[in-house]
Amino acid sequence: MHKTRNSLPEEQRAKLIELLNRRLADSIDLMLQVKQAHWNVKGPQFIALHALFGQIAHDIDAYVDLLAERVVQLGGNADGTAYLVTRRTSLDRYPIEVTNGEGHIEAVATVLASFGKHVRYAIGQATDLIDADSAALFTEISRSIDAWLWLVEAHQQGTQ
């Protein structure tokens, strides 16, 4: 860790940095999985889904930066290389054989829900570590993910 005048104790910051880096890996993986859907979706809903997946990936990219910056603010190194992301991600692999809209909707909804679960858990962990700022960041991300999940799942409603 690098020196900082941040008032959180070093031991506490180290635990927060680990937590933030785990969610950073997940968020990078999530962004790339949604980009996979954005690039490869086919079918009658192409335009709507291509645009939706593009917006989601753009939003997630902003959270990637916020998470990485919070790590550095606490005195850590943001671990965002492809190698580290693949080793640390908690998310299941994206089914790359999917091409149709329904398949991508299901895959994106599944990964958004999984990521949301991990982020909600991180809210509690950050709270336990008495870091309201990191907890607030995770809360902001959680709200956004829930909204995107709602929009993606809306494409499934009425068809099941």
C-alpha cells in the first residue's frame, strides 16, 4: 500500500482494498460480458437490445472507474488486468454460443443478478469495516444494476 493521509486505519484499508478489487474484477468481467451480448445479438429485437446492452456496458464502465479510483484513494493498487480479472471474478462465464435475442436477454439478466448479489453483500462488508463511502459507492452501483436488471427482464415478460 502507498502512503496516504486517509484517516481509516491501515488494516481496515487493506481489507477494503481487497473487497473493492474483488468487485472491480467482477465489474470488468460484467462489462465485457454485456459487451459480448451487445456485439453479437441477432434477431427481431436487434436494434432495441443492441442499444440497451450498449447503455448498460457504458454505465458499468463508469463504475469500473469509481471502484478502481476508490482502491487507489485508500492506498492500494487497482488490479484491472485481464489476467487478474479472470483469476478473481466471481461471475460465471458468458455462454458465447448464444446469438439470438432471447438467449442474450437470459444471459445478461443472469449475470446482472449475480453481480447485484455480490455488490449487495459488499455493502454489508464495507459497513462492517466502518467505511460509509465505500458502502455508499456499492449502494449506488446496486441501485443501477437493479434498474438495468429490471429493464432487461422486461424483455422477457409476456413471452413466458
